[in-house]
Amino acid sequence: MESYHLIHEKNLDRFHKMLLAKKRNGFVIIEQNEKLPYAVLSKEKTEINHPFHLFLTVITLGLWSIIWIYLIVSLARKKDILVALDEDGNVFEEKCFSK
């Protein structure tokens, strides 16, 4: 019985470490529940300096446009994720739908 409690504590510790790592990457906790360990985190979209990227695209004869398009697709929208523990004690992350 006591070993199950230690495993549970270890899983909770991994869950909290993952939350801290996400917070360091710019995510903010919107909702959290400790009884059923889960948290919903959100990261606002990042502003892109378009004149700078246009300059780099012109200087590199269009090669920089690949990176510029990637940045527009990956950084220009809000990200919501769910971090939780499953029944087996594994930490997992899933994308949430944003409005």
C-alpha cells in the first residue's frame, strides 16, 4: 500500500516538472485540478517582424521565405494544451481547440 503512494508521489512530481517546463516556455496555466491531476495551459501568439523578414528574403534571393512562412504558420496563432496524468500514472500532453 505504501509503495503505491510513493509511485503516486513520483508521478505527481513528474507532472509538476512538466508544468514548470511549459511555464518556462511561455505557457500560462488557465485551469488546474489537483484531485484529478490535469492543467490547461495557453500561449499567446507571437508577433512577427514582417519588414525584417522581407528584408532577409530579398537579401537571400527568396531563400529566407521558407523560414518566414514557417514562422507565420507556427507562431501566429494561440496555442492551448492539456497536460495530465492518465490512469497508469503517465504524463501526457494533448492539443486543445482554440476559439
